[in-house]
Amino acid sequence: MGSKDPASLAVDPDIVAAHLAGRTPGRPTADVHLSDDGKRLTLAGKHVFVFRGPAQIEVVKRLVASHKRGEPIRATDMTDLGSPQRVFGKTHWPRLSAFLKSGPGGWRFDV
């Protein structure tokens, strides 16, 4: 049994915040979740993409930032390498394209 001294109590703020928000700690809280380093993208809570190249990581960061703002992003603002198809190539584009839509104003996640 632990100490009853309040000074020895440790509380993880992420666990408390998750509990107060009614969710399970450590799980994505939104349809679009990007790891802090920009290498791991989770869409709809179950579709995981791992990026290694700096161009892909930068484009994903820009897409996620625009998603959080609720705005589409123009391809020219997303990358100077051309289209997202070119950036993500044959490795990621076939799966990722199911979650990206192009429309008025640019590209956005559709999850």
C-alpha cells in the first residue's frame, strides 16, 4: 500500500485531461492525428501512415495544420514538388488518396 502523504502523489496531466474529456488516454482525439515529429499520421482512428522522407513529413504537417484551421490548402502552398500524388508516390498515395479530396480552394482531409 502506498504512502498517504499528499506530497507523494503524482498526477499525469494527460491522463487527467483525457478523463475530464471523456476519452481514453493515449488515443487520438480527432479524425486526424499527427505525431509530434510528423512521421506518424492516424486517420479515422485506425488508418496509420508512417512517413520517412522530409518532403512527405512537411506536406503532412501542412495538411494537418490546414485541417485544424478548417481550411483547404492549395497545392502550391502544400508543396513545391508539384502534386500530392508526386510527393507521396506509389508507397502512400494509393491508400492516402482515399482520405484526401481536392475541391474549391485546394486539398483537404475527408475523414
